[in-house]
Amino acid sequence: MSTATILDGKALAQKMQGELKAKIDRLQPQIGRPPGLAVLMVGDNPASAAYVKGKETACAKIGINSFGKHFPTSATQAELTAVIHELNNDDRVDGILVQLPLPDHLDSIALLYEIVPHKDADGLHPLNLGHLVRSEPGLRSCTPAGVMRLMAEYNLAAAGKTAVVVGRSILVGKPLALMLLDANATVTIAHSKTPDLAAVCCQADILVAAVGREQMITAEMVKPGAIAIDVGINRITQPDGKSRLVGDMDFDGILPIASHITPVPGGIGAMTVTMLLENTVWSWEQQL
């Protein structure tokens, strides 16, 4: 019984971080300073705190300066806007990121619009999304860019393939559909209102799940030999009371059917932070 090749995002992330470190070491004498990334976090959501710590650790490892700012839950929109304006004007900072989710009283989209586009480390500013729509160079949304980079590492070409992206968020689904289209795939975006989702998924040579619902994509929904890309990260509590991370796909069920599959954890999640670092270094390189 053959099983799918596992797409190892963790290994690729480590390799890319090594390459980024070498690039920083090489270019720093010319630019005169290391790259800088500022992550703004509000409140004390434990998952967000863990993500921010992971980003800061990764920065330190490859030589990016962190300018992390942590605000209490009571922080106001005006305070955060003022800090973003300061960072926009700070020559040591190449990337600015607002860690989501924010407390309910804050408008995350309005804050994102305050970041100057060339420091938008998450690639979500309308100007950067516009560059993506027009196939122009620019900062790309980290998770979808990580999907494309992981496929490239395993020589999985999208050209001529049928791709189905389940999920239409501005964070993943929409930008990833555009990237796959740019790579000459024929793309369908499916979502909660799609009639007969299973039938649509079964058409896919490349099936991407980005819905945030644990193990929603089951074996019956996967075409034999398809490339299965799982972007979901869901924490579930097991009968013994311990929790573990699972994706939006039933990994064990799909493993014998797909040709390639991403694990959770160790797949796309590992790539997302690395693409954030790559975006920061890309912005820093523009000094040259």
C-alpha cells in the first residue's frame, strides 16, 4: 500500500532560515545595519503570545532585530495608530506586523491601513494585494506564499492542474487562489455556501483546506493521487484531557489516497513564520 509523500515544511523552513542568515551576513556591511521587524501585540491571548515568541526567536536566530511592543488589553486605537506611525518613520524597522486577533474594541483593518505598504510584513495592505492581482513584484501574504514555496521545493508544478481552495479569507484563501492562478493552475474557490463541496473537492489535483474546522476534509473528498495542502491549525482536547494540534484534513484517512500531503504541525505553519522573515529581509534589501 503506497502512502503519500509528506511535505516537510519544518525542514524547508530551517533551510530557508539558513539562507536568509547568510544573506543578512553578506549584505549587512553594505546596508550598515541588520533588518528590523516590529510585532505589535495587544492583550494576553496565550496562543498569540506563543506565536509572537516564536517569531522573535526566529528573528534572533538569523540576525533580524526585533522591536516587539506589547500593549495591555485596554490599549486604544489612537495609541496603536501613533505607535505604527512612529515605526513607519523608524529607519531601523523594515517590517511591521499587528498580531491578530485583537480585542473586540480595536479595528484591525484600520490599523493595517496605517502601515506604510513597503513595511507591511504580512503582505495584506491593499496596495500589496493589488500587486499580487497584477502579478507585480511586492510583499506577499505569508501563509499562501509558504504554500507555493513548499510546493516548489518538491517540484510540484501547478501549471495545467485543477486546484480547489476551500476557504476564502483575505489571509489565505483569496491570495493563494491568485498565486495558483499566476502559476497557471485552473482554480476554484469553495466555501461554506458551496453546494456539494465533496464533489467539487474530488475534482482537485491540488486540494487546499483553509477553513479552520478540524478534520473537515475527509478521505472521500480527495481524488486519488491529489496533492493535499492543509493550512488549518486547530487545537483539540483528547479523551485523556491533553490537547493536540490537528489540521482541517483527516490526515490519517487521506495519507493512503493523496500523492503528497502536508502534516499538522510541521507543514505550512512552519513556513508562515519563515515567509514573514523573508518579507522583512526583502524590504531591507530595497535599501540597496
